[in-house]
Amino acid sequence: MDAKGKVFKYGNNVDTDVIIPARYLNSSDPGDLAAHCMEDIDPEFVRRAARGDIIVAERNFGCGSSREHAPMAIKAAGISCVIARTFARIFYRNAINIGLPILECDEAARIRQGDEVMVRFSSGEITNLTRGEVYQAQAYPEFMRRIIAAGGLVNQVREEMAHS
């Protein structure tokens, strides 16, 4: 499982209220959430983002409230993964639980808006195709790769139960 896409770059402390504004939390439908993803920080995000694109940020991405709506909106918008120097812990957990790949990488600051990057989740290698650079994030352990490949924790548990 790999990801390749164009980068949408954001700074520090991108909170869950910016990822999916609270005024849209009356729905848990992924399509409804995707339609408003990032609109308060980047009003053109949904229109410009293509399936497979990648969000890159600085520190503390996903801080704020602990709602699952934030990673759900990102995933439903077609984003293949999020790379940041650090994530808020609850966002990290929620993202993995719904099957949204996220990677912590100290070198995320080197990646720029519009760069094309490829991510190899099995090794944690991030290749910036635009700049000809390679960065190293920590690879996922096998159990987390299974959760993400299944599309989330609930799906992974269902698969395991079906095969036992």
C-alpha cells in the first residue's frame, strides 16, 4: 500500500474546528463532511483536491476537540494520507481507527505546497518527486497496516471475525 499525490501544505496547530467546522457537525455522513473539509483555512481545498492528494502540516495537526469527524472529512475528501511533524494524540488515534494513514516526519517542513510526493507505508519512506529528496518517517507496525488496509478498526475486526 503506497500513496502518491499533490501536497496541500498547512502550518502549526491546525485544529479540528478548521478541518471540519463545528457548524457542519450535525451530519456524520462522510460525503457531507468532505464537502466542507478545510473550508475555513482553505476555501478552495475541496474544489482543488483530487483523490490521492496528500496533506502536509507542521506541528500539532488535529489539535482541539476529539471528534472523529475531522479525520473522516479528510478521508472522505479523497486525501490518501496526512504527513506532519507531530499530531495531536487523539487525532492520531481517531485517524488510524477510521483507516486514514498519517505519518509523523520531522522533515515535513521541507515539503512545499504543490510538491508531488510518494509515500511507502511499509517502510515509512517519503519521496518528494518534485525536489528529488527522500525523508524518513516511522513505518507502521504490521497490526496498524492491517487496520488501515481494512479501512479502519471496525472493518478489520469484522474481517478477523469472519475468518475465525
